Amino acid sequence: MKTEVSQFTISTRTPPTIEITPDIGAVYIRFSTHPVARTQDASTRTTDIHMDIDAKGRLVGIEALGMENITLSKIEKILHRLPLSNRDIDLRKSRIETPTLVTV
């Protein structure tokens, strides 16, 4: 029995914001600021991937954990493996952020 996979839509043409935390191998690709209604697991054998979806089925963001040597090329490969209805995203125009980790 074959499981049907939903296609998710990126509802903006604006390049995403990419938050990279290299110390822990984490990336969050933010496409919108809509509230997250649910999260879908899209993990691979080597990377934990979670897709945040809003109430209308639009992609809010993608979290990838367990990445080493994070590059735009590796992020693009993740995007191309996911069930997205539109993949014409130019990550070179994205805003890159590196959050500051707070230690106690």
C-alpha cells in the first residue's frame, strides 16, 4: 500500500531568512511569520528535518538538525528532497542570521 505524500506551498517570492547555528549543526529556513499549525517530520537517514506548516497548508519554515559544514548548497539539497510544489527559491538572496547562544 503506497502512502500519499502532501505537497506544501511556499507562499512568498521573497527569499527566506536562514538562521544557522553551526555549533549545534542546526538550520532554520523561515519563509513566513504565519503561526505554525502543525509540524511534519521529513527526516532522512542522516538529518532530522521538520517542516512547519500553517493552517492553510503553506510552509512556514524548515528546521534541519545534525548538519555538518553548513553551506547553501547543502540547504538547497534538503529543499529539493522535500514535497514542495514550488522549488524556484534563490537562496543566494536570503538573509543569513547566526543567533547568539546564551550560556548560563
